[in-house]
Amino acid sequence: MIQLEALYKISYGLYIVTSGDRNQGNGFVSNTVFQVTSQPQRFAVCCNKDNYSASFIQQFKAFAVSILAQDTSAELIGKFGYKSGREMNKMTDVKVIFKETNVPIVLDGSLAFFECKLVDVFDVGTHWIFIGELVSAEIVDDTGQPLTYAYYREVKKGFSPKNAPTYIDQSKIETKTENAMSKKFKCPICGYIYDEAEEKVKFSDLPDDWVCPVCGSEKSEFIEIS
């Protein structure tokens, strides 16, 4: 038996991984960034092969990781986590800097960042695992708390996009109880589902300026699905 809910107990952080140069750049939200060795200091980043950023990391042979804060905006997560760089310039209206590797580093919503030069790549099926050697690291804000995937799910009511290695099809998770009178509304941009039975507040009672907690889409864009 595989009880998919058990996988939610694994601890992850949330990060923006970027690559490129001063002329072009891209990035994506990742919850699979971790240190793999101490001497030399090397880090692994998991990236779906379909992600536009995968080609940037391979081309520019470097990547940067911005460690996100708990209060990171839904709009920033939506831009880097649920939208494609093939269709938009993700660096527009985002504060970035350039350091040792010359890749764009996102400062918005960041507690700290580090840069790595690419040293190895592993094919693991749907994803690449990029191994990078640390070349610089700096603190941006030492007063905030890092955003974890558990906090993102439980407080911000978000979930992994389909390209994430931790994506779980919500339709495969059984619910123990469900109020027959409740309704569900789906965000057409990122797929977030507002379930009245869980939230205990009718969707119609939400203020008009309420936005999707995952990608920042307006309430008026939501579609009733049940």
C-alpha cells in the first residue's frame, strides 16, 4: 500500500533557482535543493527536463539559489512556480543582482542566496539533478524565517506544480469527510482548489480583493468545479 499523504511528512524548503546572464535569465521555484558534500561544498538541484530553466543551467554552467522567506508573496511564487519563461520574462519587475557567476539572483522575498558553478548532471528520468560547487553565499535578511513546503501547504494553502518532483495528484488522495452542501472552486492559472468544506468559509463570502494564495490570480477568475 502507498499512502500518498505520508509523503507530505518529508521536510523541504522552498527556493527560487535561477540561471542565465545579464542579457537573459530565467528561474523556477524548487523544493529540492540540498547540500551533498562539505569538502568541496556542493549542492544538488532537481529540475524537470521540461522546465525552460533546465536549458539555461546547462548553457551557462552555473545557477543561483534564493532562500525564500515565510512572507514571500503569492505573486512571486506564482510567477516563478506556475508560469513559463518561454512565454514571459520572469525577471521583469523583480529585484535581481549579479555576483561571481554573473547569473541573475532574485532578492525579492529572499533571506539569503548562494551561487554554484555546474560540475555534474545526472539523468533521473523526468528530471535532471544538477550538482554545483559553491562559489559565493550571502545573507539578505537575517530577521525572517525560511519558507518550508509544510508551511506553504498548511498556511498558504499551496501545493507542488506538475513539474515538481514532489507533485501529487490531489484526485488520488481520499478525503475522510465531505460536506455535500459545500462547493469547490479552481484557479485556472495554477490549479489551486478552494474547498469550502475545508476552509469553513463560502467562496462567495470572500472579499472581492481576495486572490489565489498560490499564484495571485483574482477571485473572479476562479471556476466552480463542484
